[in-house]
Amino acid sequence: MKHVAVVTFQAYPDRIDDVITRYRESGVPWMQSQAGLVDFRLMTDKKTGKGRHVAVWATEADARRFVETGAFVQLFSQFRDVFSGPPSREVYELDIQT
């Protein structure tokens, strides 16, 4: 069963374009290299700086491995200067997909 990891972050609103650029240039290619990744999305509110990244994983083990191997920390270390605090992450079962 596929699992979805939802990461919520708060960026400084005046740095949200930097967040998007970093995801596009390095975050997305790096995520695509992770075993078990099925799909990836980034959503932001440019006015508030709030954002979410949603990663769909082939299995729960793939979703959990992303954290257990330190990959989650490695990815978000690139954003320390543009995030106002640490991101949060929750994992869900993917029940319906169209």
C-alpha cells in the first residue's frame, strides 16, 4: 500500500521564491533519486510563507526509510536559512488516488 508523507514548513515570506528555486534545482532531483518515491508535489502560500511538500512512497517502509536514514534531515538542512523553524512531517496511508 502506498504511503504519503506530508511535510509542513514555514518560510520567511520574503524568501519563499528561494525555497521554490532550491526545491526545483536540487530538492526535486534529490527526491527523485530516493528509492520508492512515486510522486512529489510542492505547494506554497507566497503571502504567508507557509508550504507543504507531499511525497508519495511505494510502501510504508520507503516512507519511513526517508527519515530513518537521515535523508529527511539532509534535505532540509539546505533550507535552514529560509525556514523560520523546523519542518514537521506526518505519514498517512494513501486510500484513494485518481
